Amino acid sequence: MIAVLKENATEQQIRNLTEWFESQGVKVNRSQGDFVTILGLIGDTTKIDIDLLRGLDIVDNVMRITEPFKKANRKFHPEDSVIDVGGVKIGGGNFAVMAGPCSVESEEQIIETAKAVKEAGATLLRGGAYKPRTSPYDFQGLHEEGIRLLLKAKEITGLPIVSEIMSPEQLPVFEEVDCLQVGARNMQNFDLLKAIGKTQKPVLLKRGLSATIKELLMSAEYIMSEGNPNVILCERGIRTYETYTRNTFDVSAISVLKELTHLPVVGDPSHATGKASLIRPMSMAAVVSGADALEIEVHTAPEKALSDAAQQLKPDEFKGVMEAINKARSIL
Amino acid sequence: MIAVLKENATEQQIRNLTEWFESQGVKVNRSQGDFVTILGLIGDTTKIDIDLLRGLDIVDNVMRITEPFKKANRKFHPEDSVIDVGGVKIGGGNFAVMAGPCSVESEEQIIETAKAVKEAGATLLRGGAYKPRTSPYDFQGLHEEGIRLLLKAKEITGLPIVSEIMSPEQLPVFEEVDCLQVGARNMQNFDLLKAIGKTQKPVLLKRGLSATIKELLMSAEYIMSEGNPNVILCERGIRTYETYTRNTFDVSAISVLKELTHLPVVGDPSHATGKASLIRPMSMAAVVSGADALEIEVHTAPEKALSDAAQQLKPDEFKGVMEAINKARSIL
Amino acid sequence: MIAVLKENATEQQIRNLTEWFESQGVKVNRSQGDFVTILGLIGDTTKIDIDLLRGLDIVDNVMRITEPFKKANRKFHPEDSVIDVGGVKIGGGNFAVMAGPCSVESEEQIIETAKAVKEAGATLLRGGAYKPRTSPYDFQGLHEEGIRLLLKAKEITGLPIVSEIMSPEQLPVFEEVDCLQVGARNMQNFDLLKAIGKTQKPVLLKRGLSATIKELLMSAEYIMSEGNPNVILCERGIRTYETYTRNTFDVSAISVLKELTHLPVVGDPSHATGKASLIRPMSMAAVVSGADALEIEVHTAPEKALSDAAQQLKPDEFKGVMEAINKARSIL
Amino acid sequence: MIAVLKENATEQQIRNLTEWFESQGVKVNRSQGDFVTILGLIGDTTKIDIDLLRGLDIVDNVMRITEPFKKANRKFHPEDSVIDVGGVKIGGGNFAVMAGPCSVESEEQIIETAKAVKEAGATLLRGGAYKPRTSPYDFQGLHEEGIRLLLKAKEITGLPIVSEIMSPEQLPVFEEVDCLQVGARNMQNFDLLKAIGKTQKPVLLKRGLSATIKELLMSAEYIMSEGNPNVILCERGIRTYETYTRNTFDVSAISVLKELTHLPVVGDPSHATGKASLIRPMSMAAVVSGADALEIEVHTAPEKALSDAAQQLKPDEFKGVMEAINKARSIL
């Protein structure tokens, strides 16, 4: 960590600050320029609060040099991590597709969809039983019943299942779920991350709506530092000023994550764009950016009235997307 | 709710969609233009998923007309709500200042600070015992011990206390805390909101880093719909591209919230700006924008080394800020 | 256009507003619900100021139904436009790569680079002679001399040239330049757009730093409505809160633009990411998203000191990128 | 400027980079840590391209220490600049209010409005003759005729006038205009800035939609470095994800600008919020944040149909805003 002091910092202030750093177990290397004084901090600076430092009157700027994430860091773990999700491997060249409806709505719906996505080539079934909804008046999911139906669909199709967990108390209900999804809104629900960190369950950790790449990695670090190495990261669109797409799919974040961490990275074009017509090109874009897996919403429209008008892909459209994905995979 | 259909929607599709709406208990008013068909949806549209609708192939655009928040809505509750926090009233003309350190660090620190802020005119003591930190390696707070120290400071000074809660399991620890703070990162931790909604505790609900004004109101609605009307909203800066300040203080959101809701609104210039020199003007700006209270970080620097370099206001600076706040109050 | 009126709009106000619309030559279709009145505006609403309307006390919301861009609209011009840039076709299945240095620095540099990018497969040479720099103290380009050197490089290699124009007065200097680039900062410099619209020069119009997709199309419309149909659009990264990459490459905007307009679309991974290691994956991502061309920075580092440390691709790295681009092209 | 090199930088690379810096006239101070090498660059680093440096393979991070703006910098010019706009002083304790319609529409409209705003206390008349509109099909202003009408209104009321200029060719038309406004879309139209810099006209420079505070100052520097010191800065709202207000009024930017520069700073609540009801609180917020002037849209609705429904303030509402502004001024 480097602290650049302001021109008007007095000798006494600099000495006080230096002593305080040393009391935190950090060695200080002072470099005096004509106009500025630079303090290089050597040692374990993870305990130093960078915001506190930035706010000090005599400090002009502070810059971290070593990345604050350790266990997720590719520097210290150069080989790709391979996560086993109910027998399906993700990462290190193993590519997976998680497909299924946004919400589990009925037994018929989830089983039909599971069969359809399996046939089209999906390797995992995704479906929401607990739905984080902006409004308390919106449908919140089938809860335990939804998990039960997912397990039934797994039994029938053999597809491991991925479903979103919203609080530590739900862990017992998720015991047989193969992969816990932590949604964007909970990416910094640290108590949930720590609780999941105490299990060995694979986790699909989604990037928060306005989380930086480094914050996503720090949230992975919360899970890993508790002992659970099975973290899969997911780029699912960030919030920007553009309103044409639901979010802005930060495809380059996938490539950046592949550089910075050994953890597998998933792209979620469905939530990122909110438009069925963009799933195909954005799935391919995620693949060529280095994604280890994709998460795609697919449903068999049980309600005839909506059947030809759905945002989520219908199974036959999903087949076309799978072909495009396979083509994109073929050139890497 | 209004759905504008695309030019190429067939009569059959429109009829299917209309039937589906009706099956959801919503009356449909069709208006046929030369190029577009507009469906006006009348009745309880809260159950209609606007994102699903937007994704339909035949739908061009969807617009909500009635606001989806009910209990927080000023339309249905025109008078200001007044929330009683341990005997201190907030809202409806009652102005409060919550002051104190970011984290409770020691008995001496919190008691000294409590005395100092009380003397300067603060009416509530704020201090963190559970700290949501981006890094798992950063100081996470004193936990139960921190709450114990806050209660001691309350006993000595008489100031009601405000402290951040991070998960439902912590509720028993917060039994004597006068006001539960829900931090920006947990604004959409719906399970936490629901659990707090089942108590009657005053809640200080902070706007998420990239939450819209309406999303903040919907999160208040989560708490209120469970039975707890004692919600206080807080604008604490939003994440934008500007990096000079830590966040961008959306002062106009305070005025907007005062129009849209009867709930009290708090401004937090400390987190919004991250710069001590901006606390004074931004406190005044929040007051003239209609804020019912302010939350300001103040500490008595126990570590001599940092004593003249702190971001958080020192007690004597806070006195100056209180004077400015009172002046701003005087002209309303 | 649809205007939704507030519940409290009086009959007199609604009648006044209706008359005003009619005086603007627009037919009004009124639809009365229980709580809201909706005015459907039929006819040429392009002259109606949507911001003015939104600000009216009795108006709750306004929604445009027909897109305000006409000449750029794929609805009215379903086939892809093919733009001829000095003999190189772009669009309608014709793929091009514009490569070259950020700035023209010397004759040796631009000629060497031109030869190298041509050999690697680039079909156009790009290079800046007029540089829009944030600071007036930064290098502003070689100006006329830079254009002269580009033309020399064209003469030797046969590559048509693309270079940025910053004001209408520079048009005579650009007479022999094959394609005028309008930079992100000038995307809404309407006087420049109109002046270029009066020529028949191909234009590479870059999306502004925080321009929406629709605003980009409206800027194209400025050029086209003056009579110049030869507009090529360019996604070059948007400004978001993420700081790891220089901007956020909005890859999905390429796919969206291909849906909305018949104009060719270019992806610029160099400016979007600011990182050499991301050029390869982001070039592929742009191609599979439907880009008709790419613009990539390449230079032969004339200064030995910087030769092994450059952000811009070196010619041999660019060769690798071209191979990846060709692979991505092969699967479409 | 400080460059932090990556751990894997070789001795040869560091020496090459050092020599290159020295060839640019910059002294290099090398500081060797255990893991990183830091190069402190001393001397005139304004010519060093920070983006180029950041892109170098061996460079981890670069940080500017001295601000790149000189003439606008309060460090080198501690006293407030006072700009004389047609006899009205702005800055250094001199407060002004610029009021008037968005566009000049007719002689009657502008003269009536001018009289009304003068009576209410405005000290300058603003009105647009050249309007930058997103769509080429929208009303673009009355041009020369609009300027002529503004001058007539000035003659009658004595109010100096402020009007937006869009390109250097318009300078002759603006010869008698007291203050040239450069709009948000043209904040980085560097050719326009340079042309204005060659005059001595007061300039109202508006912050770009997504411009940082430092970029605004650098644009001021463009004007000042050409010889024109009469620059007035204007915060008019930035583009964020929030859509309830037209833009987000970055009130704290006013306070920050007052710290960083000696130039006067104006707040424009009309464009920032787009809502008449927010003008009053946001005007007060801007004043207590340190604004030296306000720019507010006011019109006398000539079209009876729109007269009771306008976004822009009507003269009698503006009177109320002026009272609030004066109250806010009284407590500073």
C-alpha cells in the first residue's frame, strides 16, 4: 500500500502517522520528493482501513498494490479450479450449461422443462424456489415445495440442480440441492456468505448490480476464507444509465475474472439483457470471452395464452442457442 | 398498468394475452390506434410481473401507472409519520441528529464520543457493532460487546442508540437497541426486512448503492407489509462514475422521497461524500431539501497519532456543523 | 406517443392540453379509465417536446411508441446498408478491420505500421491526426502533417484511411481521407454532424461516453437527414462505475443496433477496455455479436524504450488477434 | 506522478522505462520495495500520457499527484475570481441569478419573461437561440432572430444576457451577448473551447452529462490556457441509473469545485431535476453548498392551453423561489 501525503503535511504529522502504521505491524518506507512525501507500507496491510486513510487531512491519495483477495487469487493458485456440481465438472476446460425456468411453478412445468433442456444439451437444471422480488406483493416462489419439485426433476432426468438461497436458515432445505445460488442482491450479505462458507456446497455467486469486479472477488473470499473452496462466479449484467437492455452485460468482466482468479466463471445472458433475441449472440460472446459455463432461462410455457410470446426461451429456441454455443466452443 | 403492443401483433396473440390478463383477475381496456394497440390494465396489477411482460415478443413497452408501494405511499397517508426512537421523535417537524463513530472500538471511545456529541446537540448516538466490510480480513466490529458498550453509553448520556443489524439471528442481541439500521448492502436482503417487519422496532433503512428511489420504497414496503410501520429512510449516496467523492450524494432524492412518502427521511453526508470538509455544506443541503434527520460520523480520536488527521469529524468540528444545521433549520 | 394524465387533472386542463396537441397537428385519442386518463397522440409527434410534456403538472408519464429515428430505422429499410470506404465494403456481410496507431507520430511509424497491419489482414488504416485530449497541455496530434502522412501510407499500402475530424473547418483538410471519424466526445456536436451530413463522405460515428443506443441513432439521423447516408456506427465502451477496465464494452449494444438499424456497426475493443490482453477475447465477442467491422489500435513501437511494454498491440500480437477474428467469423 | 511497477518487471525493462521518462524531461526517483518498484516522476509530467503508461505491461498502477489543471487551480490563485458579466459581478461573494425560458420563442414571450424575472430579483436573462436537440426533427431555436430578441429584452430591462453557443462560426452573432453558454454536450468540444478562449467573453461552461469534476476543470483550462480567464463553471446534473429525476443533481460537486478552483460555480436545478417542484429545495441546496449563482428556467406561458401545466416555473412561482434563495443566502 502506498500513501501519498499532501504538500502541507508537517514533519510531526508524518511522524505520528508513521508511528501509527508501525503500531499496526506495518513497516514504513518513506520517500521524500520535492513536493510530496510518499509512504510505502510493507507487510500485512489487510487490516489497514483504506477509506479511513483516504479521509485523513494530510493524505492526498492511497493506492493498494497487492490485491486484497488471497484464496481466490490466480497468482497464488495458477491452475484453474474445477468444481464438481453433483457429478458435473465446471472449470479447467469443463464447460456446462445451466438451464431452466426463472421460477418453479408446478410439477408438470419443471419436469417438462428439465427433460427438454436435457435433450437440448443442458447439463444442469436451474429453477427458483425462493425468489427475491422487489415488491413484497409479487410472487415469492414455492419455497420448500419448489425444492421438492426440483429434486423430483433431478431424479427423473439426472440433471444436478442449482437454486437460489436467500438466508442461512434455509440451508437445511437446500441439503440435497447440488449448487447454491447467491443472487445479485445478496452478494454482500456477508452473514449468508459466511454461513455458506462453513459448508462444502458448490456456490454460484452472482455479481451485485453495481459491484466492481474486485468486490465480487472479495465476496468469494468471504466464502473461501471460511473453508469452502467451491465458488463459481457469475457475471449477470450491471446497472448503468442504458435502459434498452435490462442491465448491461459486462462481457469483458468474464475475461478479466479469468485473468485474476482460478475460480470458474459463468455468464448469464438472460438476466443481463432481459431480451430473448439477445440470448443467442450474448451466449456466444460469453463463451469466446472465456466463460466456463452459461446460465440460461428456458421454460415450456404451460399457459397456452403466453406460449408464443415468452421472454424466456422456449425449448426449441434453446436448441438453436445450444448449437450456437457449441460452435463458439469449437473455435477456442 | 399500460401495455403497448407491437405493430406486428396478430389478433390471435392479442386475444390470448387479454385472456391471460383476465385469468389474473385484471380487467383489460383495449384501445386500437392506426399503428399500435394499447391495453389498459385495470384492477390489482401488483401480481403482474412487469419484466415478464416487457419480454413478450408482441409487447413494445409497459408502463406502471399506479405506484406499486401502498403503505409507504403519501397518497394514502397524507400526514407525515412521526417515529418515536427511544423517546426522540423523528418526522412531522421533529428534527434529529444521529452522531457517533463508525465503529465502537472501546468503552472509553464510545462514552467520550457520546458525551461530546450530546453536548454539541446530537439527539441520538450511532455506532457500529457489526460492520459489513468488503473484505473478510477487515475488522468486523466488536459484536455483542459493542452493543453492550453502546447501551452503557446510553445509560450515561440518555441518548437512544442506533446500530446496524446484519441478519435476523442478531435480533435478540438488538433487543434494547432503540433503532435498527439496515445498511445499503442489505437493502434488498428481503429475509432480513421481513424479520424486522415482524417486530415493532424503529428501522433506519439505507438506500442501496445503486437502488432507485422506488426500490427503496419497495424495501420499506417489505417491512411495513409485515406489520412494522416504524420505518425511517436514509439517503447515503449512490454509486456513479464520479470518483472524487466516495459516492454521489443524491440530495434531490430527499425532496422526492418527502413528496412520495409520509415516512421520515434522513441524510447521511458522511458516507455519501467520504470527506470531512464536505460534511458541513452537505448537512445544510440535506436540511433545506427537507431531511427530517441527519446521520453524521463523529469520533474522539483515542489514538493520539491519528488525532489531527481524521476523516470523521472531531467533536469541536461537529459543534460547528451543528450550528450550521441549526441555521439551515431556522429558515424553513 | 402516449401521455398518461394524473388522477387530479381537471376536465378543463385535459381539454386545454388536447387543444394544444391538436394545434400542433396531432390527433388525440382519449381513453378514460377509472383512475387515469390516457391520451394517445396520433400523427407526426416528432415536434412534440417529450421533456416539456413530462414536466407538465397534470402529466404522470409519457411514452414514445414509434421510434424517433426514421432514416436509420431498419423498419423502413430492412436490408443492411453497405458502405463503400475507399473501395472497401462494410456491412451486409462485408467484414472489415480498421487498424493502426492511436496517433500518427512520424512518417516511419505510420508507414511501418500500415505495412504490418496490412500484412496481418487489416483492410483499413486508422490513425489520429487531430486528437481530442482531456488536457490542453497534452499532445494534440500532428494535424495537417498527420493527414499528409496517412495519405502517404495509403499510397504505399493501398489501405483506405480513417481519421478523426473535430470541427467543420477541418473538412477541406480531410478531402482525401476515406472515412471521417466522429469521436465519442463529439457525438452530440450537432453542428459538426450537420456539416458532415452535407458531404457524401463515409462517417464512423462513435457512441458517446454516456450516450444511450437511441441517442447514438438520433445522431446518425442528424447526418442522414442532411443527405449523407454513409454512416457507420461504433460501440467503443460506455462510462460506468467499474474502473478495472477503462470503460465497459457494451457488447450487447452491437446486437441491439443490428436489430434496430440497417447501418453497419463497428466494435472498438481497444478504447473500450484499455488493456492489451482483452483485445483478443473482446474482438471475438464483438464479431459473434454481429459487428460488421472492428477498430483496433496497433503500433510498431518506434521508441525502443517502450517497445516491450506497450498497451497497443504490436504487429505480431495483432496477427494472433486477426486469426481469432477469422475463427469467430467462420462460425457465423 | 507515481508509477507502480509489477513484481515481474525485469531490471532491463525498468531501466528502459526510466530512460524514456528522462528523455521526456522528467526526473525519476526509484524506490525499491520487497515486492514492488515505485518510480516517482518529478518535473513537468503534463506531457506524459497516463493512459499509455497504465497500459504498459510492466506497470501496475499510475497515480497523478499534482493536479493537471493549473490556471483554474485554487492552489496557485487562492482568491476567488470575480467575473463581470455585462456589469453584473459573479463570484467572490457576488451572487447572481440567471433566469428565463429554455428557448426564445417570440418577442412578446422573451420581453414579458425578462420583465417578470427582473421584477422577481433575477440579475441576468437566459434564453436559448441555438438549441442542441437530440433529434434533428425537433425545434432547433430561432438562431440569429433569437439573439436579436434577447438583445431587445436586454435593452428594455437592462438585464445582461446569457445564451448557448454551439460552434465557433457563431461567434460573430454572439458579439453583443454578455455571456456565452457552452452546453453539457459540448463540454469536450475542444475546438469550440479554444475558439472561445481566444476571446475575452465570459463563458458559462456546463459540466458534461458524464464528465468528472476534474474533466470539467480541464475543459475550463482549455479556455483559460488560450488567454480567456472569464470562466464560470456550472453543475447541471449528471447521468446515473436513477430515472425519477431527469439527471442526478451532484450538489456536492459545487462544494468540491469551490475547494479546487477560484472560478465561480453555478447550480442549474432546472436541467438537473426536470421537475418544477424540486427547483425550490434544490436552489437552496445549491446556495448552501457554496454556489455563486443559479440558472433557473422561467417562462410566461404564452400559449394559454399550457399555462397551468408547465414544467418551467411561472413568474409568480419564481418569486417564491427567489425568496427561498434569499433566505438561504442570509445564513451563509
